Amino acid sequence: MPKVVSRSAVSSSTDAQPTASSTAALRVYYCICGEFILVIDKALASLPRRKTDGAIIIRSQDSDGTKARIFKLNAVLKEPILVERQGGHERQFRFYCPRCSLPIGYQSTPPPVKSGPFIYIAKGALSQAQGQVPPDAFEDENLVRS
């Protein structure tokens, strides 16, 4: 049998300038069940919140000189639902965890993902630590004490 020889070359440069993507700190977020859901270029805690339900607003398209966030969402889109809001109704196309089917967030435009200007992440749906419940997960719950 002939002898297998492999050769590989490693190249690097200490003179190369860092690119914007190599210096960006990406943040990873998980569902309560531990499933990977979101990777984004900024901490969710620093993003604005929606006044109607406290959801985190992620800009998914450029507009008016404001750049869209760079992110990857790992979620399943299901049938839209109608939510009653003050002064009318809102149609939400909801995202669910692919493992446990918990609601993660929504967008107000039909599929595909990022088809509208914003994606909303539900309050308390994601955690930076895998398998850990986010601190705001039960913030609005009315606890029954005995």
C-alpha cells in the first residue's frame, strides 16, 4: 500500500489590520430549554423596548440613516395570531423555539424572517447563559402565595 503524505501550509500576517467583523463582539442567546436561538452584534439589554408589551426591538432593515442589526435567528415561524391593542388589532407572525415550542418573539410582516423593518423579542424569552431562566422571565406574573 502506498504511503499517504499530506502537506499543509499555515499563513498569517501580523501586519494585517483588523476588519470590522473580526473586532465585533457577537452575543449568543438561548431559550429557557437551552436551545440556541439568537446571535447578534449587540447586547439585547442595550436595545430599545416596545411600549405596548416590553418586547425588545431589533431593527432588521436599514432606514432613515439607521443601520440594521446583524443577527441570525434560529426559530420556527407558525401561523399568525391577532392581538388586541389599544385602538385596534395587531397581526403577529410569531417565532417559536424549534426544540420546546415556547414563543420567542414576533414580526408584524408575513414571512420570510427579516421581511419587515423590525423583529421583536418577547420579554424574558432569552438568556445569555444556556439552561438558565432569564431574570425578567416572570417579571409581570401575578404570583399566588399561600
